[in-house]
Amino acid sequence: MMSEQEKQYIVEQRASGKSFAEIGRALGKNADTVRSVFNRIMEKEASDSSIVARSQTSITNAPICKYCGQEFARTSESAKRLFCSDHCRNAYHNGQKRRVPYALTCEHCGRRFIAFGNPRKRFCSRKCFADSQKKAVALAGSHMEVL
Ligand SMILES: [Zn+2]
Ligand SMILES: [Zn+2]
């Protein structure tokens, strides 16, 4: 008998393109056992009306959001839409932006460094950030003494 956890593992691995032999090796079972368990799970799922309903919507070729992976209704004016909502579109483009490199100069050590997606980054490293904070504290401290 397989535990629910093992069954779930089989379905997940199968979904990510693993062969029954590979999954079997990972679980210490043979490929035939894994295949028959997988087929039984799929039969059970197929008899589940909600799963059937879902597969029917994908037959209508509903577009899938490029960001969150959810299907969304296609309307005539949104035929080329790639996202289910403005939220997802913005989030996706922000994600893209994050990979844009910016050449910046470290405020602490003056070294040139590359920051990805954040043109307002001020330090080349955590160390420079920490050192600059210490310096600020030290300056504030000496200031206090003067006062
Ligand atoms: Zn979405
Ligand atoms: Zn630095």
C-alpha cells in the first residue's frame, strides 16, 4: 500500500515530467507499481466532476495567466491578453524590471557596482551598508559630545 504522501509525490513528479522508473527509484518501488498507482489516482480524479469541469474549460482553450497561471475568460477585446488582471500584468512587468542592471557607485567605499532592478541601491554590499550605519552612529555620537 502507498501512503497518501507517496501518491501525491507520484502525481507531482509525473506532472513535472519524471518517468515511472525514476519515481519508483526515489520511492524504492518498481516502475509498474508506480504506474498502476498513478493510473488508479487518475481514474479516480477523472470521475470527480470538478476535475472534469476543469478539463472542459481548457478544451475551450481558455488563456492562462502568464503570471499566476490561472485560467481567465477570454473576451473578444482581450484576445491577446496574457494576464488575468492588471495586478498580474504589473507584477509580471515589475518582475522583469528587477532583472535590469544598473551601474551605481557605493556611497560608502566609492566602488562601482551593479544592482539588479534597483536604481536606488546605495551600497555595494551589506558590509558597506553596515559600516556606513556605524559611521553614522559614530558621527551622531561625537555630535552629542560636542553638544
Ligand atoms: Zn493572474
Ligand atoms: Zn561599498
